[in-house]
Amino acid sequence: MDHRISRQDMARIAAADIPDGSCVNLGIGVPTLIADFVPVGRELMVHSEQGLLGLGPKAAAGQEDHDVVNAGKMPVTLVPGASVFSHSDSFLMIRGGHIDIACLGAFQVAANGDMANWSTGASDQLPAVGGAMDLAAGAAQVWVLMEHCQKDGSPRILERCTYPLTAAGCVDRIYTDLAVIDVTPEGLVVQRIAHGLAFEALQRLTGATLHDSPNCQPYRLQV
């Protein structure tokens, strides 16, 4: 039985968890989908590092403006009151500590919150850490959204990252297609787990020790 939830549901659940009024940066990958699922009545300031504040959902077919794109270069919309500014001003916001939550994709996360999201170390891969290291250092919280395992089934959550680090000890929460896991001083604590998936099975798919929260809930949109 496949217990995994979709990338869209991962984004929908994370969007619902972001506190009202937050300034949140959405990185490449699953995080870019969050803008499509901001709950009605929730006011979030969605930031993109190239110089946008006030991103809305993806643009409808035929309504795309290719000067208004998210971190993945996909056309999006702007909400009323949005601001457009220079790349340097955008990084002043990031480095100045004005981002409440950075939602980022990753290749690997370690038990202590280390994150690797820019290189697998392959010799033919161009070095391109980009703004991820600034976001990892400058945001008040870092949430990672990624699949729980690699395509070959190997774990992405490890005791230690094997890929080059983006930043050390920066991750606060991990959303995967199987669970929501908080990175705490006591270790990795499973707060939500996919319906029908046993904790022991989740542990077997993880390369680091997990701890089951006494308040662990089913992994679904909270109502």
C-alpha cells in the first residue's frame, strides 16, 4: 500500500501551518506550490528572492507575464499591494532577518538540522548554491519540503548529510510525503505521520533516529 501524499498536499498542509501575517520565502521545488494553497482569509507576505513581495497563485493559462515569476521561473500572479524591487534589496531583506519562514527544497537533511540542497557532489554539476545559504542563515525558521526517499529508495533524512552542506543546523521542520518532523534539541520528533503507516515502517525508511511525539497526529490538513 502506498501511503505517500502528493506534492500538492504537502504544499497545502504547509501553507495551512504558516501563521497569519508571516513573511515567507518560497524556494525552488515543492515550496513554490505553497502560493497556490494559501487559505482563504489568511494574509501572508510571500517573498521571492529575485525581488518580489506579494506573490499569488500561478498564472492562469493565457494570462502569464514572464516578468513575474517565482523561484522556479514559473509565471505567477501578484496580490494587491505587492512590491517589486531590486535583487540587492531583496537580499537585504533576507540578510537583515526580515523573513519569518524560508520554505526550501532539499536533497538531504541531517538529524541536527544540517541541510544540503544545492549539489549532489557530482563532477559534472555546476556550483550554484545561490540564495539558499542566505535564506538558511537569515530566516527566523527554515522549513524543508521534500520527498522522504530518493528515487532509488535511499533516505534523504540522515544522521549526517553526505552531500555538500548549504548550511549547518538551520532546519526547524521537515515536510515529506510521509511525515512532518520537527528538528529539536532532543532529536527528530515525528509530529504527523501518513495514514496507515506505522512508526516502525517510517523509521526503516529514515537514515536517522526518529522519536514519536506523544501528540502525533495523522498527516492531513488540520480542520
